[in-house]
Amino acid sequence: MEERLQKLIAAAGIASRRHAEELITAGLVTVNGQLVTELGTKADAKRDHIKVRGKLINPVLAKREKVYVLLNKPKGYLSSVSDPEGRPLVTELLPPSLGRLHPVGRLDFNTEGLLLLTNDGDFTNFITAARNRVEKVYEAKVKGLPPEPAIERIRRGVVLDDGTKTAPAKITKVEETGSNAWFEVVLHQGRNQQIRRMFDVIGHSVVKLRRARIGSLQDDDLRPGYWRLLTPAEVNRLIKPQRKSRPAKASRARSAG
């Protein structure tokens, strides 16, 4: 059966579908020895020889099992599969036996919390697509005590430093600790460093940030640097969210090894 090349590349765990499109347009993909740069091109993994950067991906597609991992990302790790600056990568926290996985979306280098990794390009595309409205819940420690009118500005949406405006967000003050305050922030979209930039707009910088929930998925027992596999039921709840769903009960954490 013919499928779009970017879908096949993502299914091989080489990259997310969006990154796969970049590989195609950059001239790094061939089908039966012919260079392919058009995104609409389709191929049959059982019939056509597909190479990315000169490496045949058909054997990987033939035996590939889909893997879904939940990692509690520590501060100081990059949500990527490579880095020219040599910074620590989240993939280094997982054992090689899981195969080649890629992060689903991203958490900033200095942000902690839940991060999904997988070799399933369709799953990645669904979770990261804004139209699917998969909630991400964050805990943010903010310098100072922002007044309620300032927080209301962020709730309605603010213009960031690059001129883009954020979508409305749900923001609730959780507690005050001396001269700082903790907020719970619920987003459906996610621009680069969005929460930090939103609070910068009102003059109160974020000093600590942690993602606490992704859709129905929450795991308060998973320690920083540890990971576990998602259950099939958890995967289904993420891609087929039910109304008024409750966070899934976490299974026992496994070490990042």
C-alpha cells in the first residue's frame, strides 16, 4: 500500500512527520535511487526502496513496533535527538533497547516535567496539532506577586515579543510563598517558551516551570530522570479523549537506566 513519504519516515522512527518533510525538501530522501523533494510523493514500503541520508529504512519499517514512553524530564536536558552544541539530550535518559525514539513536542532546556517520546509519527502529529486541543498543564513559580488584572491580561491572550498573540489560557493561582507565587497554567497551543514569555509581558519572570499533565496523562510518582511505557489504554485516551475524563492512574515508575 502506498503512503506519503513523510509518514513512512516518521513510522521508521527517524523523525517526526514535520521534520521528515524537511528531510524530503532538503534532498535527503530517495525512492528506488531517484531523489524525491516533493511532499506529496507516495511509496510502498513493501515494494519500493526508500533511503534517508543514504540509509535504507525498509528493514526498520518491516519489524517496527510502536513504542510510547512517558519521561519525567529533568532540568538541563534538550528535547531533541541531536544537538550540535553537545548538550545533554532526553533520549540519553532512555535505554538503547527501546530503539530510536523522538520527543513529542518539546520542553525547554530549563523546564521540567512530563514529556512523551515515541516512534509513531501519526501519534506525534495528533498530540502536537493545535486543532486536537490536547491540554498541557504546567506549574509555574513566578517572581513577585502579579496583580489579578495582569493575570487576566494573560488569560485573554497577550502579544509576545515577536508580534504573535497567544490564545486564551486558563491560569489559576495555587499559592504564595513569601515574595513569589505559584500558578497552574493550562494551554492547548505551545509556542517556544510561551509561558515564560507571557509572564515576561507583565513584568514577572518565571523562575521554575514544570509540566504536570498531558491530556489525561498524569504521574505524580514518576521521579525526574525516570521513565515508563504507556499502557495501550493510556495511548487510546490520549488520541481519543473522552469528555470529563480523569487523569490516568500511573503504573510503577521505571528507572531511566
